Amino acid sequence: MRSFSFGKARCAAFALAAALSVPVLFAAAPSAVPVQAADSFLVAQTQAAVYEGGPIDLPYRICLPEGYDGEGSYRLVLFLHGAGERGNDNLAPVNANYGFAESIVRSGKYREDTILLIPQCPAGMQWVDLPWTTGAYTMPRRMSSALAAAKGLLDETVNTYAVDASRVYACGVSMGGMGVWDLLARYPGYFASAAAICGCLDESKAELYARTPVFTAHDPGDTVVGAQPTARMAAALGEMGAEIVYKTYDIGARDSTRHSSWIDVFADTSSADNVYDFLFSHTRQTYTVRWTDGDEVVLSRSYAAGMMAEAPEAEGVTAWKIGEEQILPGEWFEMPASDVTAEAVRGDHTGLIVGCCVGGAAVLAGGIAAAVLVRKKKKNKSA
């Protein structure tokens, strides 16, 4: 194994072995990757539900810290699985026993302070709707329906649970690693740090990737997802002074496809730059939005710039005024890199912001930049 560290990365770890996640749409299926048995413990420790607020319904599992009561402030980790775990059973992504989720759940070191979110990409869909065999792609103008739903689920989780917005992380393997790279380019600065393992990326997005500390790894001989673009990106980010850890592995002896490098990544419990402590050693600057009704603060929450904040419901409040514009309770706006005060409006309301999409921007009076997603929050249903 070779490790290349750039920037000021700090690290140390806790992990178990991991297993198979194989892209099947655009590459031949690997034949020699070891697969572990289903992890019934992990299934038992996670709650199944379906997110209905996006372009598609998205099954997901969530693992809350033991004794979680809605108080406190916890880190949030989004885990994107590979192509082999697609479906709607809401089990395959945890039954695959990658090693990452198991390490979080089984370790007191991480479990007590972590909310783990694991969505399942539907069969026949991808986190990014493009081939991955070369290891590089040109990012489409729009996110895939699956990734857009996962992003919506992530935003809702930040708003619903006791999440520390300065500590939101993303980790993905194979097709999921491609999804993580895609999120980093579309939402630079959203995540405190990220891990994209043996994933496909867009080589033109280095300046956007550079805004997030990244851990990445590959076997240079990977026959499922080409490794050369990852190596070039790691070098480019290092030259830019970005914080990047890039590890390479020779896994041909156990995997003829040389694709499953996440096994080595997640099993690393001792190196100075292991994935767990790399991720969790980083935090993101946050800003506060205060929802006020006269002199009363109805709600005060902090978000990183670019996160979606949901306007709260409050008795008698028909809208919230931000600058000279107004949004309805239950609608969303993109947090700017500044503190925001939203004032309650009672009775008739005018000046409603409409028509903006996620990731877009509308300039509000007073120089506050925000993007509103006009979408009523749908109640998630248990699976």
C-alpha cells in the first residue's frame, strides 16, 4: 500500500473488514471479490424508512446514537453504497457488510457521537447517470434523480435531528464514490470532509473539489473503475494546496478485478491517515438563522453555507420575511455565508420567493443570497 498525503491532514482509526460493491451496468462483473455474510447486527441497529420528498421515493436506513433523545449535537455521516446493493429491500446496503458502517455502529468511539444515514439507490438507477469504467466523466447539468433524493434526505435529516452542521460528512464506494465526487462539485463547502473510494470523477472540477478535504483510494490496476483520473486529481489538488489523502493498494492477489480497495481502507485501524480519523478531524464553519416573532426567538439553528434550511411551522405565522422577501413555513432556502434573521409574518403575505431550484441562487435585499426550494415537506414513512 502506498499513501500520498497533501495539505495538513491528521488521522487514526477503528474498523472491520468490508466486502463487495460492484458496478454492473457498464462493466463486467468481478468474479473474485470476497463477500461476507449479512450483518444482522447492523440491520437490527438501524431504522428503516422511505424518503418521499424528492423526485423519487428513496429507501434508507438511519442509525442513531444509543440513548438518542433529540438533545445534544451529533455528527452526521451520509454513506453511498455501490452498484451491487441497488434495489428497494432497504437491506442490501447494510447486509453488504462493507466495514465502514459496521465500524461506526460497533465502536463506542464513534457510535456515541454519530448519526449514520444510508440511502438505497433503486434498481436500474445510479447515483450519477453516466458510465464509470474509465474513471472519469463530465458532470451533467442536473443531478440524477437518485442523488437528488439522497441530497434532499440529507437536508431533511440536518433539519430534523440534533445534527451539528459543522460536522456533516460523506463517504462512498465505487458507484457511491462517484456520487460523493458529484456532490462535492455541486455543493462545495457543504461537507466538513469526504471519502470517495475507487470512484469516478470529473477532472475539470478540481477547484470545486479543493474546497473540501478529501480521502480517496484506488488500486492502480482497477479494471472496473479506472484509477488514473483519481491519481491525476490527487496530484492536482496537492499542487493547489488542497487537503487530500490518496492511498493506493495492490489487491490483485485476492481480487482479480482489483476493484475492492475499500476493504483495505475500512480495515485500517492504525495508520496515521486512516479514513475515520481523517473524516472526523475536520469541521466546517457554520452560520445561524434566527426565526423570530417580535422579540421571541421561535427557533435558532446553525448551518454551513450551502445547506438547505427549512422554514419552521409556528402557530399563526403565515410566512417568514428575510430582507424584503418572504417564504412560507415548510419551504426551504439555501444558507448563505452569513447569519440570517427571519421575521414572522402574520395575516396576508406578499413577495413570496418562487421558482428557484436547489443549488441555484436568488439575491435577497440586504445582500443575503439564498435559494428556495418550493417543496412542502412530506412525512417519511417507515419501511
